[in-house]
Amino acid sequence: MATKLYVGNLSFDTTENDLQDLFSQAGTVRETVLIQDKMTGKSRGFAFVTMSTDEEAQNATQQLNGKALHGRNLTVNEARPREGFAGGAGGGARNKSFAGGNRGGRSRRF
């Protein structure tokens, strides 16, 4: 079973290929996802790496947690599910002041 790892404290110069190369030393990498800012497209300083097996994920964590990459010591641990994230289902207005349309062209300040 595949295990997803959180990789933090990344240099903004780190690429997905850098992570692929580094983590492949510990086992088979299924996927690397470097998290980027939606507006600027720049790295947010963390990523997720999915290893093929739990054993390979444990090896990667032991070998790479604290290891330097591009001048930064990596934080590597098993990824946790997002808290408070329902995941794709549902909808509805998050703020009642925006429910029901335009409200005459005015917006509220908060």
C-alpha cells in the first residue's frame, strides 16, 4: 500500500525532479507534488511524496528527515489528512451575507 509523506522546509529552488531523485534513494516513488502558490506559481516550501510501500516510506523518513537539500534541513514525516476538509462534497455559502446573490451591487467589508 502506498504511503504519502509530507516534506517541509524546502528551499524555494527545489523542484519535483529534485525530490524524485532524492526519495528514489529510499525506494520507488509513485508521485511527487510540490505545492505552489496559486497566484504566483512559486513554491510554498513544502511537498508531498508518495512511496510505493509503507516500508519504503519508513526508510525515506529515517534516511531523509533532517538531511540538507539546497541548504535547508528537510522535515519528512507521514502526511496526515487535512483537518476540517470535507473533500469535494456539498456546497452552500460559507458566509450568509453572500448567499442569495448580488445584494444590489454592494459588498460588505469585514
